[in-house]
Amino acid sequence: MMGLARDGGLLLPVTIPDVRDRLAAWSGLSYQRLAFEVMRLYIGDIADEELAGLIDRSYRTFRHAEVAPVVRVGPVRILELFHGPTLAFKDIALQFLGNLFESILSQSDRELNILAATSGDTGSAAIHGVRGRARIRIFVMHPYGKISPTQERQMTSVLDDNVFNIGVEGSFDDCQRIMKAIFRDLPFKDAHSLGSVNSINWARLLAQIVYYFYAWFRVVAETGAARVRFAVPTGNFGDIFAGYLAARMGLPIGLLVLATNENDILARFFASGIYELGSVRATISPSMDIQVASNFERYLYYRTGADSRKLTGLMQEFGVSGRLAVEPAADGRVDELFAAGSGDTARTLALIGRYYEQYGCVLDPHTAVGVATAEGFLSEAEPMICLGTAHPAKFSRAVRDAVGRDVAHHEILDRLAALPTRCKVLPASESAVRAFLEERLGL
């Protein structure tokens, strides 16, 4: 529940288990059972029976029996991660975190005040994971006016007493900066019992590792391939970092294809070894409109040979200059496991239109960025799995622009239009958010 480590860094396990000798035994497991087998390797303080119960409750809310089915679409396969309560991949981790936190708090007679920053989907998934739960309050910051109207209403229409929405007059990077600054103030953090559900939270990444294994088993069983490739649209590097951890555990992944929109700091890094800050650009895939990717620090830990001192130096350098660099390998590649590319708005819209026309498949703009990039790295020997990160109805305006018709709907989202909303708009100021927290918590 800590979120950030006490020194302001990020938490990682001391060791990553090697599971290559377990793959055959895991191959036919249900999603829930596979989640149990993966997670228990990292968990030493929750009994197996309780963990199994938490997992079962978490995925009982999903609308598909498989939780995360894999569907063949043209030259790729889509791993559909949007069958949870808020129709986004964040539900897979945050439904679990809500149950996990409530269990821990009930046993320790404690309370938790969650402070989160969202570029769109994390906020609604986190809110729906903890709304109405005892001992938990949640404060979610989002960049005001810079996420899709549907994403905003999914958060602000939740009026439970333990839910507080904050519209920050700035970018997602401003929200993330404010959150990290508050978490670094340990007396304030302790006094207010603050925790996080952003992808800086290790337990969230742990839950996301599972679907890489699940999709790998399904596609390998279908095709007989020895390895597969994954294409991942990413902004904060959390979703693809879960895949990186799966590979470190021994899952035979041939390539992780990192896909960004015009905010391409991560794509530029994997092409050059240079991680350099730019200006945030608003796009039709707003959940990826990020320049400073929190989980990239975790990747750099391994990239520096697990040297925490060297990592600290790199992050301090980036904090001062907005730039850091690592040496590529002798062949010029930054990391042989990663390929990277970016897709601008025109390319994304064109791909959505083409996949609808050719395959009858409606893609949301984030998934479309991943598919567009994936098409440049197809291999007959290694099937390509593209992560479907959100239901297209969450971005119906972009889909309509691409297809020319209003084809992206979901009954859950259609009902939002008539609901009342609640949101506090604040300047992009740490002091303003602190004051709001203190006022609402009565401290």
C-alpha cells in the first residue's frame, strides 16, 4: 500500500522467479488459476486460500468468461483487456487492488487515503475498484479538459462519499509531479495515511504480468509457435514493463513492440538510448499523452545492471536537465527485447478505418497505435499479440472521425450522459492539492 518507496524511489522484488520449468503445468489453467500461480510466487504474507478468494472476487465482475480473451483480427491477434467494469485494461489490476487493500486494512484496523494521478483510464478503474469500501478514500487528479468526455464522466459521476475527483489545470505530467512531491514528504504522507494505485504500485504491475502468460498460452496452443511478440501502446511504461517482467521470468517473448503516439519520448529512447523531455501534445489517444514515464525508472534499474547508485545518478541528471542517456550495445540496439515506433493522429485514424472496413473490427485509438506499430514488426514464426487496452466506445468521437459513422457504443457508457457529476477544479499546484486533502480529511 506504500506506493512510492520511503526514499522516493520505486519498489521492486529482490529477485524475479524463473518459471520456465512450470510453463507446461500452467498451460491449460483458467485466468483466475493462472493469476493465483503467478502472484503467489511474489507473495509471502497472504495465505493461499485467501489469495485465491481475492482473485476470484476480483474477476467475477468481468463480462467475459475468459477475463482476457484473444481474438484473431487480420494479421494480428488482439488481447482484449477491456471486459471489466470501466471497459479498460486498468480494471484487471485495480479490481484486484481494491479487494487486496480492503482485506489488509480490515486485518490491521487501519485506514488508507489513496492519492492517484490519471491520464484517463486509471482514475475510473481505481474509483470503481474502491468506491463504497470501508476504510478507504480515494483522491484522483486528472488533467482538466484534456481527457475524453467519457473518461471524465466515468470518474466524476461516481458520487460515493469516499470518492473525490480533482481536475488539475495542467497536463498529466503536472498531476504526476504533484503526486510524487506529496509522497516524498514523509511526515505528510504518514499523517494522512497516503497510498497509491498508480502503476508506481508494485501490486498493480504484479496483476498485469498475468495476462502476458495467459495470452502466450492461448496463442502457442493455437499456432504451435515457440515464441510470440507483443505490441503494447504505452505512455507511462507500466503495461509494457509488466511484459518485460514476464520475459525476465522466462516467458518466451520474441519481441516487445513499444508503441507511442506523438508523445514519443519512449520510442525515441529505444531508438537512440537518449531519454529527453519534450512538450506534452494533446492527441486522440489521451491516456498516452505523457512525457515523464514513471515506470521507466524501474526498467533503468535493470538496464544499469541493478545498480541503485547509478540509477539514482541518472534520475538526478534527468531531474536537472530533462535528459539522460545510456550506451547502446555494440550492434547499436538499446535492448534486443524491444522494438519501438510511434503513430500520429492521421496514421491512427487511417488504421481504425482500415480495420473496420477490412475486418469489421472497431479499435479504440490507443489500441490502434499499437496495431499500427505492430504491422512493422510482423513475423511468420512469431505471432503478434496486440494489447487491446480500452473498449472503442470510450473514444467514440475518434472512432466516428475514422470510420465516418457512429459505430462505437456500450450501454454502460451511454447511461453516463444523464448522471450528475462532481469535480473540484484546482490549479496545477502542490500546495492547492495539499490544502484540498487536508480540508477533506479534517486534519
